[in-house]
Amino acid sequence: MRLNEKELEIVEILEKDARTATGDIAKMVGLSLEETEQSIKKLEENKVIVRYISIVDWTKVEEHPGVRAMIDVKVTPKRGVGFDEIAERIYRFDEVNSVYLMSGTYDLSIIVEGKSMNEVANFVSQKLSTLDSVISTTTHFILKKYKHDGIIFEPDNKDKRIVVSP
């Protein structure tokens, strides 16, 4: 889909902050409120704007012990469908948060979420690695998030070190 200049501006504004009020967006791009609402509706219907999300720093929530892992997967693509078929089988698992086709040593990069390292390990050994097209996997557990989708995660005050100079 080809976007006009105003639609592109609207997408960029909403990508930075999905909570920006429609009236504010209208002023920023120089359209009426009605034109802006119509543009946003068109962008949503055409799946340019797929979903509005919040970025949450789960390390600040004590009751959320979840674990995330990035898994590199080497696969054998199938004739006629390439990587699409195996990617679809993988992204249908509830544990899978994201799947990307990659260049380089591995074919797919997967982000998986679980309640524990053991749960993620069981997913890899019992579900992912048993798929016919999967040749090998390498799992990397995410220990700390510093920046995600352009957002810098600030450390808690208790994590900050105070340096006193002489």
C-alpha cells in the first residue's frame, strides 16, 4: 500500500506514541479531525497499523517471574513454500512471541516466553526441535533488557551506584 505524506506522518506519530490524541495528531499533520480519523481507520483496515501496544518493564513487577529467550533456528526450507510453512508452524505455538526470517548462520530467530527457564527448555526440546524441518537450535536467555523498540529502560534507584569524587 502506498501512503501519502500525511498518512506516513500519522503512522510515524502513532508508532512513537499510540496514545497520542486524534485531535493532537490532526494539528500536527495539518488535517481536520474528521480527515485524521478517516486516515487512521483506513490505515487500520489495511493492516498498516496492526495493533496498539504498551511496552512494559516487567522487571518492576515483583509478581511477574517470566523468562524470555531468543532462539536461533536452522531449518530445511520446503520446495514451493520456502520458510513460510515452518515459520507458520512455529508462530502458532502459544509460547512464541515473535518469529523472524534472518540472513546469516541461522534461518529463523524466535522470541519465546515462559514462566521459568525449565519451561522454555521444555518447549525447545519437546516442541520446537521435534519439528521435521528443524535442523538445530541455539537458545539465548535474556537476562536484562536495556532498550526495546527505541525505549530505554531506566534502572531502579536501588540499582544506581552513587559515585563520590574527592
